[in-house]
Amino acid sequence: MAKLKWGMIGGGEGSQIGPAHRLGALADGLFEFAAGALDVDAEKGRAYAQSLGIAQDRAYANWQDMLEGEKNRPDRIDLVTVATPNATHFEITKAFLEAGFNVLCEKPMTMTVEEGEEIVRVAEKTGKICAVNYCYSAYPMVREMRDMVRRGDLGNVRLVVTNFSHGHHGDATDADNPRVRWRYDPAMAGVSGQFADCGIHAMHMASFIANDQVRSLSADFASTISSRVLEDDAMVNFRMEGGTVGRLWTSSVAIGRQHGFDIQVFGEMGGVRWASEHPNQVFYTPVGGRTQIMEKGEDGLSDEAGRLSRVAIAHPEGFPLAVANIYVDLAAAISGETRSSLPTAEDGVRSMAAVHQAVASAKADGAWVDARPPMYRA
């Protein structure tokens, strides 16, 4: 099968997320890195793109040039990844969708709910894929948990408890570091800091595994370092459409925690838990029974968990391969297969609605609010 052609906007030299996308897209030989506009500095971006093997005429100065250069080529790209600063996601994603390209957008997909709803409508109108990089949902053992819920192994899900908390922004003396400061600046990050950055990963995961959508929420935000305008710690309680109760904590000042993303799902017949720092295991406890450790790669797991496991049992698989699993599902979807597990624009707009409503709730001393985008309210 011929490789699909892939392009990237942003994610240049020194980028935090760029290498994960390049490793992920190329891991399975499904995509060829064919085009890029990798840096806001045009010459730096073109030089870096060429150093990665992109032809000179497809190493673009900016995303506008890339759109113009690619849209009429007979060998144009099949997928573009948008890995630019948050405030640019909407404009770039919309333009490429309207030009007939499939898009993978970094989260948050947009800055406003209205923009998110527009992306959903454009994707539906053009028939093109708009995926959002909620890549933690592509770990094999997360897929196993999702399958367990769908099989009914846990019975009705009663409670989801999740958190994404770290302490890497907990040093007040480092608060003016440009790599940290922008995350708490409304002009660059939008209406929310830590919840929009990390908390929405946890909320998406809750919906993904529980097979339900968040209906309402109550939030408490705190800026524990006084120079920050946006929150660096948040607690969000939520209720799902099917009645499941949710508890979510997210923080960037939890000194001692490294990459503290974990989730527990409790049903009437048992409970499961998973942590990103130990991604190969799911701990499963049936009601009245002993806790079992389920290992990635062992016999008896779901087809989804088996399909996305890359290396033999007992060997760790990390973040870039979770990103790679998103690209595997994208390649299949572009080729016409159904991939219901692929995070899409609908997930993106639901996350943005949750962010804005959590901000409103926090300002109203934790009042319960409707967390759904207007387009999904009955």
C-alpha cells in the first residue's frame, strides 16, 4: 500500500510536542513526511524542514503558503497536523478543512465554543476528518478499560475519579519563565490555565472510558501563585448524561508529582484504574474479589488492546507510541475504515464548552452549570 502523505504546521526545532508527532506519524510506515511549515521564523522553519528530509519546494515559510502550495498538487498531502500555539488552531484548521484536507489538531481545538461548533460544521460539510490529539486515549490498556465498560464487565458505571496533576510550575521564583508564564496569560492561553491545559485530557478520558458525555459541572479554581491571572489548580465535580458521578483534580503546583495522570472507574460489579506513569497495567477488582493486575500484551485482552500493542509483554510502551496509535487510526479512517475510538471535533468542542463553563462556575462560587456545547443541548 502506498504511503499517505503527511504535513505538519508548527512543532519545529525545540518544540515539546513536535518530536512526538514525527515519531508517531512515521512509526508504522503509513505516512510519508512530505510538507511542513514548522516555525514562525520562516527561514529557520524551512531549514529545519529540509534537515528532516522535506523537499525544498515543500518546506514552506508559513501555513498560508503551505495551503496554497499543497491544495492544487496532484500529490498533495492527505493529512495535516496543526501543532501551533492555541490561539491559531481555529483559523488554520478551518482553512485546511475547507480546502479538502484531513486535519489532526492539537488540543485545545479552539479558543471558544463558537469556534469549536464551526469546526464541527465545516468537517461535516466537507466530509473530511478533523481529529483532536487526545492521545492518552490511545494507550492499549486504556482501550482495554474502554472495552471492559462496553462489554458490561463493571456493570453500570457509578463513579469516575481522575486527575492530571504535576508540580513543574510550583516554583514561584520561576513564574516569569516565558515557557511557563504564557500558560497563565489570558492573551495567550485563553480563559483557563491548568484546566484547559491538562484537565481536559482527564475529562475526555472519563467520557472515553465510561462511554458517556459530561452534562453538568461545578468548579473551584485557584491561582496559588499570586502573579498568575489564570488558575494553576482546579477541582471539578461533574455529572454525566447517564447519571455517572465524576471527580476531577488538576494542578501544576503539586510539587513531588511528575506526570500525575490517572483514572479510576467504579461500577456496580467492579472497578478499574490506570496511571500514565505505569501505562502497561490496569488494576481490576471484581466486586467481592481480589485485585488483579492486567498486563499489556498478555493473552485474553480485547482486540483493540492487542491491535495497538507494539512490543512484547513486559516491555514498556511510551507516549510517542500512544501518539502513533492515533496516526494508525487516522490512516485507517482516511482509507475509509470506521474508527469509533478516534477523538474528533465533537470531542474538541465538548472540551472547550467544559472549559468555558468551568470558568463560569468558578466565578459563581461553584454553581452547577450545563457543560454541553449549545449544539448538543436537547
